[in-house]
Amino acid sequence: MTEASRQPKDKNYNLITVLYQSSDNVESLKTYIQDAQSEGDQELVEFFSGVLENNLEAAQRAKEMLAPRLRSDDEGPVSGVTDTVGGVTDTLRGTTDKLLGGGGGKEKER
């Protein structure tokens, strides 16, 4: 059985995975940029910085796409999704408003 065949076929899972992977890449790329700076390799600094920016954009876009999809899901919001973009960890419990940076909305009563 391959890795791909064990993964759930769920669009929200896929978005969460992209959000996680992009966020994880951001943290690694920050280290790579520091390493390249300490070695004085400006070409690598620029390359890793561009890749970092792409990952930040991908993570932000995934968050923006995921929030309304989770809100409209009949089963309610997903608990335990984490947002680690920019090094900030925010565990979502009971609401997906936090995916958009707090949203300011009130939770729906059930």
C-alpha cells in the first residue's frame, strides 16, 4: 500500500495538509536563510527568501479557503487544527473564525 492510498480523500484534509506543510516549510526556510547569511551567500538568501514568500502566500490562501468550508460543513467546526504561520500557534477549538485572525464573529449556538 502506498502513502497516497492511505490518505483520506477529503478536500478539507488536503487544505489542512497544505496549510501545515507550508507553515512547516516557513520555519525551515527561516533557518536556511540564516545559514546562508552567516556564510555570506546572497544568492541562496535571495532564493530561500523567494521560496519563503511563496510558502507564506500558500499558507495564507489555504487558511482563507479553509475557514468558510469548515463553517459550512454540516458536522461543525474541526477541533485541533493549528495555525503555525509566522511561528504563532493558535489551536482552534469550537470555532473557525481564528483561521482568519480572530474574525471577531460570535460562535453559533447549537
